[in-house]
Amino acid sequence: MRTIDGISTLCDRYGTFLIDQFGTLHDGGRAYGDVLATLRRLKAANRRVILLSNSGKRAAANIARLSALGLTPDAYDGILSSGELAWRMLKDGAIPAARGLDTCLLLARDGDRSVIEGLDIRVVGAAEAQVVLIAGSEGERISLAQYADLLAPAARRGTPCLCLNPDKIMITPEGLAFGAGRIGELYEELGGRVVWIGKPHRAIYDVALGKAGDPDPADVIAIGDSMEHDIAGARAIGAASALVRTGIAADVSDAAIIAAASRYGAAPDFVLDAFRWEMPTVAA
């Protein structure tokens, strides 16, 4: 685990960069520091840059949000969200637990329904739903106990659940709150069955690497703020990883990183304070 000053250290080592979005490039309301310039430096060096996000929203919604924050599409080669992957899998009938089902209970943020747009799936109440889709959390205003009351009858009936965002913690304007992944975990605690879509699970990496031209994993580095998702996911595909101390890893200590590495069976190859090209020069 090597501490580095910036992304420039990694540019000569790796050809493909899988970069997390929330907590790495922005906090949902603003882009961090020099992330746009850093992305453009990677592109100028002919590195393949794929933004890989556990957002339950589809790619187009994420592109629009990034653009609103000043992170325009010319700064990266592609974006893959877990919501986009889930939509494709639902469309193709690639999820056995959801195949042939046409009603769902949809948990999302901002009233987003993009994960079922264009599909023959209707949003209904908990009592009628044939499948539960957890695309987002409203943990800053809805308690876990309220989610449990809503979901317990479906879990008892054996209604399958797809969690389209495995993140247990999310960044909100009010601070950190529990994410969609924690709701998925709750559904399992209630006795339900959950299919997980997104980092650190393999399917999202296979599609992301396909977007990058199927590079050798030894030439790939994943960068993010989550030990459980970004770092463990990279380890599972044989890629290198870098942990940024922003987002949910803001101010995390070395001891906490080591403890998390033991918990998730993966340590970052590199650690840096922020997604920036290099340490700013301090005037004498």
C-alpha cells in the first residue's frame, strides 16, 4: 500500500482507468478540486477512461448530472452505471429471478424510473409487486425501520429483490446516510432473496472492460473511495486499485484502511488524498 501524490504517478503504469463517480469525482453537488483537468490529462495521454458507478440511475441520467457539474463527456471514454447494467439485463431477460415478471415495487431517488423505462414492467404497491427493485435510498428522510415495515411482507412471501446499487453508505447534502445496499442487506435480514448488480460483483466489470477494449487486467487500475466496492472489486478481477481519501473515505486513517483490507480481503495498491494530477506546488 503505497501513498502517492497524484494520478500522474499511475499514468505511465496503466492503460485503462476504471474511475468511481460519487465520492471520487464529486459529492453530488459539486465536482472536487481539479478532477476535470486530471481526467483530461489522462485522455491527452491516450489512456482509456471508463467511469464506473454504483448509481441506480441509467447512464444518460449520470452523464447529464456530470455535465451539470462541469464534467463533460469529452473528459472520459464511457460511463457504466449499475442502473444501466440492470436495465440491459432486465431487457434481455438475463436475470432469472425477474424473468417474465411485469410488476415491481421500485425504491429510488428523485422519482427516477429510468431503470424500467421502455420495459414491460409496471410500478405497483408492495402487496402486488412480483419483484422488488432497489435503485436508490432516501435514507436521509426515511428510516431503516420504515423500509423494514414496507419490505417485510414481500420478503415473507419470497418476492425476489434486485439491488441495483450495492453501496451501503451514500453522500447527501446533509452528510452521510445509509444507501441502497443497506436496504438490500435489510431485505436479506428479513428473509428475502437478493440479486446484487454493481461493484464489487463481476458482471459490471466484464461490461466495463468490454467498453475499454478488453484489456489485460494487469494493465487496469480501479480508483474509488470504497474499500468494499472499488478496492475489493478490482482485486476480484486481478486489477490494481487506488483508494482516494474523499467521499466515504474522507480522513480515514491508515489503521482503518488496514482493518477494512482484512475485512474485505483486499488492500489498495495505492492511496492518495484526492483525485488530482499531482500535489500542488507550495510557494516558498
